[in-house]
Amino acid sequence: MKLTAIFLTLFASISISTAQKQLRAYVDNKQFYAPGIGNYVEFNFQFVGYSLAYTGVEGGLIADVLVETSVQNSDSIVASNAYRLSSPLMRDSIIEDFFDLQRYKLLPGEYEFHIRLTDLNTTNEALTAAMPILVEDMGDAISLSDIEVAEIATAGDPNSIFFKSGYNIIPRISTFYPEQLDALPVYMEVYNSTLFGDSTFRIKQSIIDAQSGDILKEFEMISEYSTSDVVPVFRKIQLDRILTGTYVLKYTILSDANVELATQLYEFERSNDQEVDLFAGDIIVDPMFQSSIPEDSVGYYLESLIPISKANEVKNIVELLKGNDGDAVRKFIQQYWLVTAGINAYDEWLSYKRQVQFVEKIYANNFQEGFETDRGRVYLQYGSPTNIINREVSNMEYPYEIWQYNKIGAFSNKRFIFYNPDLVNNTYRLLHSDMIGELKNSAWQQELSKRNTRNGDVDNPNSHVIDKWGQNSLDDFRQY
């Protein structure tokens, strides 16, 4: 199964020079299976309420969107739909987002989903986009649907397009969970569990820190369910104790011998900065630890912790840097590693110190320390890359480097592309990455060849990037 549902944003900037609004929408897809029917894909739409134009009707305001979709394979259009969608009635000038859903029955295989959205109350051009879809066969073995998180879950109305197993589930498309959201309501389905030949089966739940690969033990649990052709699973995970970071929610169907038979993953980002006391005034100073911090570099090594620190820790570091108290800084660095690495604090600190010195030697420039640069930060945060492609000279593109990691925490095969648009000072900047939580730039090809390429449009920012001799970045990026 795919790691996460593909996330697509259709958007266009609102022009200051025009009074017409520009439609914004978000589209997500989830795969399910129905016995006797087969595999099907749900396409979930979230329309940004304030981005549409409204007309007055009795009791409020209504927006109207023409929705045109199609599913294509390499040969032809296999399914399509077109309809007029009206928003819920908006009252008292309170404009909210609204949702829609389409289901397509699809045979296993590779497809491309095309969408065209037109705000019928403006003369703006339609928004168009496409996303690849991989449909996997769930009919012949024990399997799991995609994990679907609910934005809203209520008692079910069988006549609703959002009805599933007794609930109306309006999916949450965003995978970012701010501090104000303290719960993650999860829905999924298990198929063909009767193949166990027993009356029950088990599902294991885990939450993994994507950066470190550590499992959050308090969220690890195994639950037992009765077998059936389709077993709906609905549960709520409390997020209040999950701190800021990137995580992977993992569900696994286990055999009697604890063999993993099927697995599904859901990546999410959490913002929840709880204070951790690293200003312990009564800390016992370790002379060996303290001797490893040169007197003239105390502030330098404190600041070097920023690339591997959480948001609340960075706040503490900034406050200490303002205070200019060398003893407090020394205690903080020691306490930081005691909290981070426990009994291995000293060895972990020395290992990190060597890495800081390495990035200083390789990536520093005349106005940035090594750890302040994008390459230095990525190296310290994720470690040494598995492979590096370096193109210092190109006829068509700025100098660039592509870093590839076989493994980062729970993630496999992640890439970073850095470039040097200034052509001096070793100031390579992060241009694009497919690592969750990092900068994603759909126009990175255009930006990299900007000296010789004019800008594309909103739907395809790379439309004017022409494959020319000496232009190797896309092939380099794809080879991993």
C-alpha cells in the first residue's frame, strides 16, 4: 500500500488588481474495497469558503462550482463525471469551507486523476490539475484500506455521500495538527479477515517519531476484532501528549505467530510545544563534560544545537544567547544531552560536536557558520546522506547538489536538492525536498534554470522548462 494518500492543492494567488476572488480547493484520495463490487477510490474535496464568489438567495448566500473529473490510464478515459455543486447556505456573513466526495470503481492498476474546477459566479478561468493514482488489489488477501482521519464524524445517515459503517465521516485533508486539536479520529477497514480460519484477529497500533525512528511506547497497543469480510475500525487517538514533530501512525494486522500480514501508514505533523525545564540551577556539573566545551566557543556550541532542537528548546537557546551567562550555557548544554541521550550523554555530545566541526569545515561561508547553512542543518538533523550528486558547472542550470538518504527515521528514499543562485560564497540553499516537513517546491526545475527560463503558470510552474543539453537535474533527481 502507498505510504500516504496523495495530497494535491489547487490554488491561485488573489490579484490585488481585480475584485474577483480566485477559487482554492484541496483534493485527497483514499482507497477502499467492497465485496462483490471490487476496489474503489474516494476523492475528497475541500473548498475554501472565502475563496469563492457568492450570490444572494433567500436566507443567505450560495456559491456554485462546476466540477469536472476524469480517470485516465495510458490508453483512454476509463471514467468521468461533471456536475454543478452548490455550497451549503451561508448565513449572517459567516463563510465556511464545504466538502464533497466522488467514488470511482477501478480495477487494480495505474491511473491519472484529472480535475477541472470553475467558479460559476466569476469569469475567472477554470483551475485544472492532475494526480497519479495506484490502485492495488484488496480482494484476494487479508488487507487494510487507507487510513482516513475524520474532520467531522457524526451518527450516520445512509443517504449521505459521506456514510460509512454507521457514521457520516467528512475526511480531514490536512495532515497538520496544531496544539488546539487534541484528538485524531481514525477510520479504516479490514478486508478478508475470515481467511484466518478463526473467529478473531488482532491489529497492532504504533506511533513512530519520523526523525528518530523511535516508537512512542504509550501509544503502542494490540486490539482484537471478530473476523468478517469487512471489519470497520473507528478509534480516537489523544494528541495532547504528543509534542511538536513529524510522526507516522502505523496499523498492522498480525498473524497468530505475530507475523505482519498487512500494514497501513499515515504521516502527520504535530505542533504542541510543552515546556521542558533545561534551566536546572542545581545540575551537578560534570568536569569531563565541561572540559569538552572550549571557553571561547560556548555560545557557538549552544547555537549549534538549534538544527536538532524542537521549537520550545530553540526558544530556550535564544533566551540563553541573549543572557551572555557562560556558566548557565554550559549547564544547559550538559542538561540538553542528559535529557536527549540519558546515560550516553557524553558520548552523544562528542559525536555531535565532531559533526558540527565537520559541517563548519565543509559548508561555512563568509557570513554563516556551518550549522546555519541549509546543507549543514540537513546534515546535522538527518546525518550523512547515502549518496550525493554534485554539479558545480552547468550550461543551463545554477550549480546544485542532490542528497539522497536510503533511510530517515521511518521514511525511505528521501531526497534534497540544494542550489547556489549567487554563484559565490558556497551559499547553497535548499530548493526542494520530498521529505515530510521540509520545503516542497513544485517549481524547482524552473527556479534552477531561471537564468534561461521564463516563469510557468499556476497549474504547471515548470511548463517552460525545456530539456536541453547540459540540463541534468531532473534525471539526477529521478535516478534514486
